[in-house]
Amino acid sequence: LARILKRSDLCLSREESVLKGIFNWLSVSKDRNSSLGMLLQHVDFQSISVENLLRLGRFTLSGPAGGHLQREVNEALRVRQRKRPQSSDDFQPKRRCLQHWSPDLGASSDALGREVLSAPCSSLCWHEGGIYATDFSGNILCWKPGDAAANARRVVGQSVAVTGINDLGQYCELAISPTGEVFVGDQDNARLVSFENGSSRVLLGDFVRTLFCSPAGVLYVLLSGGRVVQKLVGSTLQTVIDAETLPADLQFEGYAIAVTKEEVIYLLDNQNSCILRIDPAEPLKPSVAGEVPSEQGPDLW
């Protein structure tokens, strides 16, 4: 069933249909109840009616993602109850799809693509309706979807007035905070640089493998080797978790990182071909959120 829900050619009119299908499948045998948490990862709770959200709230969601799913159900219920009073008959949201639905894109996986920028880019970020990208010439570019490629503007790099560092290397990783502060992991020069209001400063003089800014505005970085996760507190970086301090069976080699608004960390672990979940509200012990074959060249967003 999970494979069906992941299919790129799945076309459904309503999210409620997905939930109904899951419960029909579970009703065949009580032995299937343990799969509920895994299957619910493919449901958009924000598009579910209050009645069904209350129904979900009565279940105990087990597994590594159980607690996170329960919080998502509670948050969706809070938002839905605030928007009430439409009746269940009036509530008919469609599944967020075009011709087909993709669990990764939330849209058609067969949609026609078009070139929006002729320059090759190393790293991409989305901020306030604009796309930000680092090219391979030490520039950070910004443009709006639908703009002509010629309208892309430089925010860092050649001919841009920046006080401080403005000579980024070829290979850079990019992250942007909700307030617009731009963080760059300049791999050629082994440094982490911040750009804000026309000025720049070095936050770390070390190689940064990748970085991510959470919705709450906290910057997280994976250092060289991917075995140490740090976060920016004030003007200093503090270690969140170090793989070397963990038992051998829990050690990781992070390749990519993503962080939720609750500051739950997800790591793409190259060493074990899986995605790890680290919740700071719980003991800092990684749990496996999913397995990802390394030959598929995965990434996290």
C-alpha cells in the first residue's frame, strides 16, 4: 500500500480517499495495525476533516515517526477547528496535485519543465517568493519564478557592493533564515560566511559539508566528514550531536540535513543508507525514519 501511495501516477480527487483506503486496508486484519504510522506518513493532515482528525487522535501511533505524526495530527486539528464551522459535507479539499501526485513534489511528476536560468548552479534556496542560487563563479543570484533569466540579480559576488568578504569560491552551500540572512558554506575556502544588510562576516573557519536554516531561524551545519552537527547560538556554533560519542551501531556519516519548525533534525546518513531522526526534546539518540538506497543519489529538502 505504501508503494501505491508513493506512485507518481496516483491520481485522487481528495485526501480523504487516501485515509479511507488506509483504514480499509487495516480493517482486513489486526496484524496490520502496526503499519498505521508508516502509512500515515503519506497523508496530508491539513486536508483532512475535523471528524477524521479526531478519529486519528484516538489511535496510538507507534514506530520511529509516531510522536512526530501525532504532533502533526494535533496541529492540523487545531488549525481546522479554528477555521470551522463548515460541515463535513462542505469540506471537500482536493489532494494537492496536478495531473499526478508526487509525495516529494506535491505536484505532477510528469509536468513539462523549462529552463529558468542558463547558468549552472551549485545550491538552491527559496525565500519570500524568490529563488536564490550559488553559481560556480562565486556569485549568489536571485530571481522570481516566471522572470526572464536576464532578470536574475546578483546579491553577492562580482560588481556587488558588500562590506567584508565578497570572494566566494566555486563550490558553495546556501541557506537563508526567515529574516533574510544568507549563510554560505564556502567549501573552497573552508569557511562559513554570513551576509546581511550589505555586510559579511566569517562565522567559522572550517570546512562545512552542508547547512540548513530551520523555519525558526536556527542555522544547523554538518562539518567535514558529516559526523558532527552544530547549530548557531548567538555568534558561536555549538555542537548538537557528535557521532563519535555514540555507540558504534548509532554512529552516522551525514551527507544532508533538514530541520523542522520543532527543531527535529533529519540526517541523510551515507554510512547506513538511511534517514535519521534526532529530536532535541528527547534524549539525543538517532532513530531511523526511513531507508534510502545510496545508489539513488538521494538528498534532503
